[in-house]
Amino acid sequence: MSAIIQSNKDFEVFFRENFSSVYAFMKRYTGDDELAADLAQETFIRVYERRDEIVSVDYGKAFLYTVARHLYWNHCKHQQAKEHYFAQLDENDVDDYDFLQEVTRQETMRILYTAIDRLSPQTRKVILLNLEGKTNPEVAEELSISVNTVKYLKKSAYEALRSLLSKNYFVVFMFLLGE
């Protein structure tokens, strides 16, 4: 049996007779006009490439819808793979961000505690207790000093830390903003 599409003119007739129904078929599956048109067009390209295999009108239409269905399934598989890939990317970005944030936190704390270690022993104790979340009266009671002394030592500690941390000020500042 010979092919029913023997010329470009025959294919053009086949295309005109069937495009709207293949498009409607794809539109029903996709719900998207543009995607349906793209898939319908790709269907006809694939059929054109194998036009010499179409030996009857019925076989041509069946072949046409088989190709259309396969293209749709391939599109769906590709979309799933793409969505999975982007979900993985997003997940990796979160992991990378968390890692970077943790490294920044650790480095900032190292810089801060190195500077605190350079303070006088009494001032260092006041700042460390303050970093533990203790209030001025709690620090004063624990160190057996007045609240005013605690305030004075904190003020002098902050001035000293500002000076000691000036070259790392941006890192510490950015860390404290993120907290």
C-alpha cells in the first residue's frame, strides 16, 4: 500500500482538515491556548517527518492523535522534571543560605569574643553576663557592685569594643541586624 500523503499539497490538505481538532484535543488536556497550539504544531511536524508511513486516512488520524498524546505526556514529564529540579535548587539555596548564615554567625561571635577577651577582667564579666541576658541589677548583685558601676562599665566596654571592632564593624553590624 502506498502513502496517502505523497506531496506537500496532500500534507497541506491533511493539515487543514485536522489541525483544529488536534488543537482542541490538546487544549482539553493542557487548558492553555498557546501550549495547545505549540503541541498541535509539533504533532504535525512529527507526522510530516513520517508521512510516508500513512497509508490510509483512518491510520493517519489515529497516528496523529497518538503522536499528540505522546507529545503531551513528554511535555508533562519534562514539566515534572523541571519542577523537581527547581524545587531542589530552592532547597539547596536554603541549605546554602543557612550554612552561610551559620558561618557568618560563628565568625562574628569569634571576632566579638576575641575583642571581649581584651577588656579588663571586671568589664569583661559585666559584658559576658549582659550577653547571657542578665539585667543591670542582676549583674550588680552577682558581682557585688552598684548598678551605676555596671552602667559605667558597660558604657566603657561598648566604647572599647567599638574601637576594637572598628575594622570588623560591618560584619558584626550585619550579623546583629540579622538576629
